[in-house]
Amino acid sequence: MEYIKISKVDDVTLHRRGKSAVGTLHLTTHHLIFESPSLKTEFWFAHHLIGSVFKNYGSALLSVPGYDINATVGDKDLWSMTNVKIIGKDFTVFSLDFLMELEANEFYDSLINLTVLEDPHKLYAYIYKPNELETKLTRKGWDIYDLKSEFLRQGLDLDGSKEGQPTWRVSNINANHEAIPTYPAQFVVPALASDPLLLHAMKFRSQNRLPVLAYYYKKSQCCLLRSSQPLTGVTKQRSLQDEKLIQTFFKASNKCKKNLIVDARPTANALAQMALGGGTESMDNYNFNKTVQRLFLGIDNIHVMSDTLNSLVDNVLADGDIYLPISDAYLSTGKSANWLKYVKLLLSSTDMMVKSMVFNQSNILLHCSDGWDRTTQVASLVQICLDPYFRTLEGFMVLIEKDWVSFGHKFKERLGHLSSTAVFHDNTSGLKTNVTLSYKKLTGKSKAATGTTEQEPDRTLEDSTSLFGNGSAKDNLNKSVMMLSNSATDFFNKTIKTSIPYGDSSAEVDTSGTAANAKTKKKASTKFVSPVFMQFLDCVYQLLLQNPEKFEYNERFLRRLLYHAYSCQYGTFLYNNEKERMEDTQRNNTNSVWDYFNSRKLEFTNVSYQGIPEGSDDWILPDLGKVRWWWQLFGRRNSEMNGYLDKVQVESKVTVDENSNEDTNESTDNVKTLGEKIAAFSFDFFGKK
């Protein structure tokens, strides 16, 4: 509570989804709450969801084209207000107009204090008390995944009870998380792979993340392995132990005669890693009697994905508070449109690997650089397509625990839980005088109308006519205010990135525009924040959209899961790996996010779910021509985001309600991506099936 400078403000105007409401703003330790007689329910927003904050002079309404810039609220001029705009990591966008600048400043400073943290124990999960529904659960979310039970379900013989001699075993070399700090305490390897072999082989892989079993496809007895990159370096080092281990894995699946080594990175990126000591497998050493083929998927790194999503936020989503129209150009071309391209690339990669395991009975070793981002995305998508269990509510929870949580996806770092002063932008310093002078010059109003003191203008800024060219004085002034007050792009301070929530690919982020008291805060980096988990959920959304009858969970489940990944209400996604969680004794101090979903199953169950009809194939494949924008997540209407894709209508099995959050409408899109090249490769290498 000592971080809160102001806990209650009256007569605040909330702007959200193009609607405005006047009410009271409350600030608690972990939420801001807005209540108004004109709203049916209170608006709650968790501080940890904050992606970017902009403090500007003038009401948000001044950014609305054609709005009366002379309008007032009560006896207050729109120019005299101070606006705080918030862009959430879950794409909730809203802004607040304050009548008094002091209240806006105190609210803004309080948000910095409450959001930019150094100690993860100050996150909401450590004080959250579960409700009655969650406390009544007999099986807690922390117990949802058990390694031995899951791999027995997949069909592995771990103890030799089926054939007398086990083919696979559970390794305990990492029992104390000392050998491989980012791996789980236990993992599955071939029975013939001894502990000394594992301990030597791991030294040849980045972060010691040696190849281990991710999934066993019992129908073809093929295995999906995961690891990090080999440390070949520029001198093309090799490891006989690593080669022996991989060969042992491939031989453990004795029905599989073809094997793939899949590097998720672009070829150039993988080769560039050699200069840093990394690299990729040399097929001279890993061909194993000409049974192995190597393939690069071409998936870019976390920084490219962050920049792409930031562009989408800046150009398409940032005006969600006043709900300005979306331009199709941003969605169909340029950097913003690349988001959908990358989703298709992940799905085309999944398609190739699923076909390899189903039709060609191939073992696959999958890795990227460190094996906790792209590797996890693709491996999880492959399993969802292969195994109907992972398309059930329980199965999906097990999948996240198995492949994301236990195998060290860096949730704390990628989700930016501790935030940074870099996401706060105070655009009011030095601007009020210039807005006032331009306003007075073009409208003829006195300085008293704006409540400011006339000063010599800053010569680095021109009046609005020279900024925007010819046009009426009022129109030009309105355009000027749009830049000064409510654009997500920081027009005057170009050193600051705009939508920092999803990370900054540059090493340094300028924070000179933040409040003075924020300077005492630790300058945490946002460099490694990236929407890796969200991108995976977007891919799952596409599969659900295309196969609604084969998924037990609905779209809302995916959206709420992403919300709680960022909200920090539960402990599941607070840390980077199992070792950190164990050291914090997290199970005793926080609650599992699966308790939330298991106590409300009806809300997240897909009414179209039919399971697998008898005699039908239980695997699914993505259709790249039907990939669409996840409009429910992005907070816009389906017609706004997918209208340009809807030239050819596809019959929907579920009626689309644009004001709801449930949409299974489909469309066609004749897109040619790397997926077709991958399919061609699969055809050439494996033969027609």
C-alpha cells in the first residue's frame, strides 16, 4: 500500500471500445477498478497485464476525427484534461481522462511503483486467495501431470512388464537440477543409454540440454525428441557420445527406418551461431547409414516476433480505446501482416512433421538454439495434431505442464512479469505550452481557456499547419492534438519504442520520459520479452477453428489461459524453469492456474465437441488456406480483422455473433508459404503416401 500515492479518484472518464463513461477510479495493490452508473459491471484490470502506458495532455476524445475540439465536460475544457492510456499485454486498450493533472500524475506514478518490481514475491499470486470453487477441488492443479503416468498412457514400456526387457527408462541424473538446470528432474531416454553416456553427451549441447523423449507415437512406434543446438563451433567439433545417444534413440523405435533432424531456425541463423560456439549437426556424422535427413524450418527468433506484434499493436490495435477504423492495408501487407505469416509457418512446419510420423514412420529430433522457445512451440503443436488426448481439457493442461513448464520455457522472462520503467511514457513534459500556443493561435481563444501560462514556444516544434500541410485551422489543430495526446506512437521522443509489452530487439531502451520517482526503480530489461506462448495459442486457435468438433476446449479457454499467463494470479507461469520453482517451494505459496479452469469446466467446454468417431483417423492437419486473425483476442470484430479474407464465404457450423467471443467461422485464403516447400521436400524424400 505504501506504493499507492492515490487510491481513489472521482469524475474520471473511461474510454474503451469507442464508448465513454464517467465514474470513480480505485487503485488497489494489484488491480485498478473503475465503476460508473452507466456501466453494468465494474471494470477490473490487473497491474501485471500492463504492456505500455502513455501520459498525455488533452482528452482522448480529441483524437477522434471530426470531434468537436471546443467541447467541454461540465466546466472543464477537453484541453485542460490529462489522459493516461494503457495498452494491455492481453490487448485490452483503454484510456482515462483526469480533470486534475495532479491526480493523473499520482495515478501514473503509483502504476510505476505497483508494476515495476524487483522481487517476484510481490506478484499477485503470493497474496491471492482461491475462491470456494477452487478450494473444493479434490485433485489440485499441481498434481495434473505425472511423467510416468503420461508416458505409460502414450504406450511406453518403462519397466519391462510387457516384453520382459524395457526399451525405455526414466533418467534421474538431473534429480537435483544440477546437471541441466533448465530441464526437469526426470526425463525419458532409451534403456540402453547409460547415465555416463548422458553426462558426456550433454556437454555437446547448448545449456546441457541433451536429446530426450518428448512424445512417443504408439501407432507407428516413432519418437519425437527435443534438445538444444549442438556446440559444433567454427572448427566443426563433434561428440561421439551425442551421436551415439541419438542413434540409440532412433534404434529404440525399431519399426522406424527413416529419421529426421529438424532445426527450427533459418539456415543462415543456424550457421551464424557457429561463430558463437553453436551450430547445427554435420550430416557426415549423423547420417547413420543414410537413414537421416536434416531440414531447416526457417522460423525467426523471439526478437522478430516481438517486433512484428509491436507493429500490429501500433498500427492496428492501439486505438482500441476510441475504436478508430482499421485499415486493411496494415492487416494484409507490411510488418503487421507478418504475424499471420509466422503463424502459418509454424503450422506448415507442424504439418510436415505430423505427416512424417504418420505416413512415413519417421523419428524426429527437433531443436532450435536453446530449445525452449521454437522447439516447444512446434513440438506441442505436433502432439496436439497427433494425439486426441491433448485436444481435451485435461490433456492440454498436461501438455503445457510437460512441454512448457517442466522443460524450461522462460515464462518469467518472456512474459515480462517484473516489467520495466521502459514501458512507461510521460509525453507531457515540455508539450503543454506548445499545444496551448497552437490552440490559441488557430482558434483565437485566450490562454485562460486552457488554464496554462503563455511562454516562448519551443523552436524545435512547428505549428500544426506546417506539421500537416494545408487544410483548415481546426482540422490541422485536431491532427496536431492526435499526435500530441493519444497516439500510441511517441511522436516527439523517437528514442522510445512504442509498444514495449512484447519486447525490444535493441539492447538499450531510453526511459528519459518516465516519472521522476521511477528513476529509483531498477532499470529492468525488456529485451527478452516475447509473445512465444501467445503465438503458440494462436496456432492452437487456428486448429480449433478448423476442427471444432475435435476439441473439447473452446476459444474462450485459450483466451483466458493467455490472460492468466500475464495476470500473475496463479503460480504456474511465474518462473523460468522447474529448478526456480522448486527453490521457491512454489506449490506451497501459490495456486495452480488449472484450479481456475477445473472449477469452471462448463465455461470452457466446446459445445461442438464430438471426440473421435469410430473408424475415423484420430490425427488432424492444419489447413493453411483457412488461417485467420484471432479477432476475439485482439479486441476487434471479426468483420474488421478478417473482412478482406472473406471474399469467399465458407459455410460455418456455428453462427457468428460479432459481439460475442465465440467464433468458428472459416474462410479460404490461397496462400503459398514455406509450408508448400516443406510438403514438396517431404514428398521427394519420403515418397508418395
